[in-house]
Amino acid sequence: MGQSLLQMNTIFISIIIEALPFIVLGVFISAVIQMFVTEEMIAKVMPKNRFLSIAFGTGMGALFPACECGIVPITERLVRKNVPLSAAIAFMLTGPIINPVVIFSTFVAFGDSWKMALLRCGLAIFTAVLTAIAISYFFSENQLREFVEAKLHHHGHDHEAHDKPNFLQKITGTIDHAIDEFFSVGKFLVFGGLISAAMQTFFRTSTLLSLGQTKMAAILIMMLLAFIMSICSEADAFIASSFNGMFGTSAILAFLVFGAMVDIKNLLMMMHSFKRKFVFSMIGLIIVFVFTGAFLI
């Protein structure tokens, strides 16, 4: 038991150390958006058409080197700034996968081969676009935005200035927002890291792997494993490549895409930021589209 607890502690610390820089990056980007980006600026660049706005949100993911831990506060901030919900979700799902850092790490992990990196990006875009389109029809923009605003006021994190702040005030406000956001999101990283470390320590991975004998079972097993392991998207390709001899391309791709969109850490963060019904509906859509896309490859 003592050895198991020591192993759990090691896994927990490695999860925290791995995720912390990206949490910090995410909350600072979120704070900069809050202080320097106005609704009017977003309205000018955001296409009015439903499908074009989703395409725009998907493409935005390539510009932000944030993992799935840091992307949630950025997405919540974009929703508050009146970015269409579907575009914000498309960004949240692709951001941890199609950014240059993750693409390059996937390229290196699979022997300097572009095949897996490009397939990963393709499946991520396929899943994000279809999920965002479905969400745009099933969920009301205003209803979710009102929930996000109500939560903000309830927790006392509303530091909006009524007068237009000068540059120095914006810098100060950015730091204040980032600190608030860090402590708000950080506790979910700790809880998620503890749960993930416990499951990796006491849950036999070998038992799961033995069940993945068919293509369908292998994909589902690898998706479950990605959720349990909760590895940041910048590092997960190196873990995935170690399964190369056990599973085919489809199962490994499902691991790479699903884990970067949904894991224990960011599930808790999403449930803090959005309505539970919305979160579980979105995860259901992600499961269907990742599984379908991976199965067809």
C-alpha cells in the first residue's frame, strides 16, 4: 500500500508540473482578452454566418499554444465577450490539438513522420466542426451566456470598469483577472490530478488493454485510457506512440484526439464554467464523432 501511495504521489506531481505552465498561459490569455478585446472588435472579425463563424473558431485554435487545461478559461471568456457559442466551442476543441507545439510534438513522437500529426489534426477538425454545428442547433446562445455571467457575479470576480481604463489600468486589471482565474481553475486541476493519479495507480491498464481485441473495442478502450490518464496534449503523443505495437492507427488516433478534448482535469473545469447538461451533451457528441471518425480511418 505504501508503494502504491508513493507511485500515486509521483504521478500526481508529474500531472501538476506538466499542466501548470499551460494553466498560467491560459489564464493570462483569458485576462488579456478580458481587458484588451472589446465586443466591438470581435464583432468586426467574427463572420455572421453560422458555418463561417465555426470555421473561424476552428482556425483560431492554430494560433493559441494552450493545452486542454488552459483552454477552458479562454473559451469561457470568449463566450462572455459575445463570441458565438458554437465558434467558441470549436476553438476549445481544436486549440489543444492543431496548434504548432502539439503538431510538432506529434511529428517527433511518431518518428519524424507527418502521417499521424496530419491525421490527428484532421480528426480533431472533423469532430470539432460537427460538434459545434450540433451545439449551434441544440443550445440557446443567450441561455448559456446568462449562466456564465450569473456565475461570474456569484463568485465576485466581476472587475469590469464602468469608465474606459487607461493602459496602466488595463495591465493591472489583466494581472488581477489572471490571479482570480488561476485560483478559480487551479483547484480543479488539483482535484482532477488526484483522481487521475489514483485511477492510474489502482486501475490495471493491462486489464483494459487485454479487452481491446477488435477494432471497435480498441478504439473505445483507448478513449477511456486517454480520459483516465489525463495527459496534456503537448506530451500525450509520446505516450500514444508506446502503444504502436499493440493497437492500430484508429485506436491511437482516438487516444490522441479524445484525450486532448476530454479528460478528468478539463471535465471538472468545464463543469465549473458551463451548465452540466451542456457539458455532458457536448461530451456525448465528441464521443460519437471521435469514435466514428477513428473507425472510418
